Amino acid sequence: MSEPTGAARRRGPFKVGDQVQLTDPKGRHYTFTLEAGKNFHTHKGSFPHDELIGAPEGSVVRTTGNVAYLALRPLLPDYVLSMPRGAAVVYPKDAGQILAFADIFPGARVVEAGVGSGSLSSFLLRAIGDHGMLHSYERRADFAEIAQQNVERYFGGPHPAWQLTVGDLQDNLSDSEVDRVILDMLAPWECLDVVSKALVPGGIVCCYVATTTQLARTVESLREIGCFNEPTAWESMIRNWHIEGLAVRPDHRMIGHTGFLLTARRLADGVEPPMRRRRPAKGAYGEDYAGPNADGGTPR
């Protein structure tokens, strides 16, 4: 049985072509690709790549300046934060939430709109495996090219489950019987009609948006389209901790707001969602509220 795409690059001694992440004594990271006969240079000296080729992961190398560096393969979260960018990347904390709450499973048929630099595509491909399907749509050709290079660099070549199309999702979506749809774009509400036709009953749409205005517009549009259950929205934040002897405290910096996540599930054809029982805050739907598409703009 053959190994899944990219698995051989994640284990064993370092080989030519492997990505290596060096960590210096101050915790700073340096990522490069191993090439026979080349040298790695820093302001603290250099060392030959050949010193790492054939060495086990977790080795320590010393530069000519006698500075020790720990050598490991970069994890996918490390890789996506250091790879070349066209657009902003989906942060690992959000990618992990998407994989969990959009229930991305091995063999899933997934559509993604808004590829950016290929960060989320890499996470999705690793989750669905070689026998799944990821069809990614990106409206900008330059972003698509950068994303393709980043994904292929991580997996060591083209991934058999990936198809990349340059163009708008709402104009080009031809997939059917899709299990999951991930929308990372400026106006996801514009795609909900075609998405609803592509998703299987019980399928999940997951939207990643940056602002409260986008979030409100998307939620109201999902309610208005009428074939999804009540949407769930949230954001996640990460706070690391400093642990040094008796000094155990939160770090002074944290990864705060990066975006809002929103999920909803496709209902069976012809089924109306049950009437919601809720008590909106006074004024939430005032006399001047005209729905999500009022004036063709954002919610009031």
C-alpha cells in the first residue's frame, strides 16, 4: 500500500529537498530547503547543508561562530506562516477550527472559494487525503499561482485530490454532490444560492469573514435563502503562557481577532427550517430594519 501524498517527507532522516526549520537560542526560526553542497549563512556564521543530509530530525548543528541551532522539519502551522504570500493566510488557529467544526473527513468532497496563498488548501488536502476531492476557486491568477507553488512545495509535488480553477465561484461552480463548502471571500452571501444547489443534504457551508458587517450580512442571507439550519458564528483567540520557574503568567502578546467563522447545514430539498424561538434584544429589528439586502449594501 502506497503512502499518502507527502507522508514520506514527514519522517526519517533529512534528505535533499526537505524543508528544515532551524531554531536559534533565542527561539527565532529560519526555514530553508536542503541542497547538496550548499551552505546556510547567518550573521552568527554558517554551516554546510551536507551536515544535516542523512542526519535524524531533532539534530543540533553549530555554525562557524559556535552558535547551536536545533534542526526539525517545519510543522504545517510553521510552514504556512513562513511561506511566500500573495494574500493573507488563514491562520492555523482558524484552519484548525474549520477542520473540526466543518467536519472535514478523509475522502470528503470539498469546494473552497478564495485560495489566497494556499494555507487553508494545504490543511484541507491533508485532512481529506488522496481519495477525497478539493476543488479550489480563486478569482486572481497571481494568487492562484502563488498558492499552487506553496501547496506543491509542501507536499513535494502536485496533490492528486486537488483541482484549482481561476475564476469566480458563482460563475464557474460545476461540482455537485459536495460534502463541504468553505468560503473565504469578501462577499460570501453572493455565492450562497449556487452553494445550496451543490451541497448534499446535511452538508456544511463554512464562511470565514473579517468584519462584523460581513458576518451579519452572511447570517441574514443564510436565513433568507431558507434551505439551511440556523447558522452558528464564533471567533477564536490564542493566549500563550510564559513559564519560567515561579514566573507562570500569560504572555504579554496574544493572537487575537483574525476573523469570524460561521457554519450552517444544508436541509433536505423542500424542507423549511423550523421556526426559531428567540428573544432578540429590543431594537435589534427596529422599524428601519429592511433585511440583509436593503439598498444592495450591508445590514442596517
